Amino acid sequence: MANLSGVTPTWVIPEEPRYYTLITQTESMKKHYTNLSGTSSVERFKLQWTRMTDATFAILKAFYHARKGGYESFTWHCVPSYIDTDADGTADGSDMTGRFVEGTFKFRPQAKFWEAEVTFEKEVA
């Protein structure tokens, strides 16, 4: 399994946890709720880089292409310490395994640097 390291994001923004709930209506017009995500939520994080050098941007872009976008999972090593990676209520910043979310890799060239962002989805254990 590949490792993402050496391209530490400037910002890591946790997104709202996703709980996949199916809502159906019964004949009595009452709603019936079914939880499809089990006991775990789907955790996503928006990774943002500002003022990246050409070399660092090339590393990030090559890593994204090598994973075939969101196809291949990898271990993310440079998780900030304020992220609660094991959802126990305590921030720990330990390594996470997951994938890029297809269609979220965006980048913008600036005069002397690059800006980029991509969403990382933690693998559900």
C-alpha cells in the first residue's frame, strides 16, 4: 500500500460525518428509517495546500494519478494533531487509511506557486 507523506497540507478541514440513512414511507404515511452505515460514520477531510512549489505540486499530482483518482487506497501519514482519527473523542493525529474522493482534486496555478485541494475519505473499519 502506498503512503502519502512529504506533502503536508496547509489546512485540513473535517467535513460533517455521513450516516447513510434510508427513509421510506409506509402505507400509514409514517416514515421508516434504516441506517445503512452501521455503527460507523463515513469521515471525510478536505485537504488544502497553499503556496506549493512546482516540485511539491508535481509530487502531489503524480501521487493522485498513481492512485487512479479514488480507486486505490493509501495511508496518509501527515495527519495534523488536532484530527481525531479513531473517533474516540480525543484528537490524536495518527495515520489514516483511505482514498481520494473522485472529482474533488482541484488546483490553481498562481504567479509563483500552486494552490490545490482534494477530499480524503477515511476507510470504514
